[in-house]
Amino acid sequence: MDIGQWSPASRLSYNLIDAISRCTVQVYPKSWTALYMPLDNVGMWNVRSENWARQYLGQQFYLRVYSSANSWRDEYPIPLNALHCGKVVGL
């Protein structure tokens, strides 16, 4: 966490030795916070924002940890109208 704009050089200030474990982090105005999320099981993960203006509009971030095994009991397929980013755009 730091004040100002994040840049690739900001990675040098990450606390990789004794980082604390938290379920909730704060991002203050005009600042940034780096997150490490151990995604320890396959499926869909939901990262929610407490920015109510975005949350009530349904603007949340979903991340899928891929597995080649399909289990329709535990996970439904990604909806056709889902917005994609990164390497999955166009798939």
C-alpha cells in the first residue's frame, strides 16, 4: 500500500517476508494496495468491492481457477454474455 500512482517499480516495496493475512483490505483515495490471493481450489472466485456505486450495478470481478475436469455439480459454465479480459478475449 502506498500513496500516489502504482508503477512497475512499486513492486520493489512489496512486503514479501512477513505479510499479514486479511479478508478485507482498504484502498484510500489517491493510493493503491497490492493483494496476494492464494487461490487454493478450482472454481470461480468473486472479488467484491465496497464501492457501492459499482457494486449495485453488478460490477464485480470474477476469477476462474481452471481445471480440465468438468464438475457441473460444483460449477456452472461461464455465461455467454460474460465480459472477458486478458488472454481469454476472443475465446
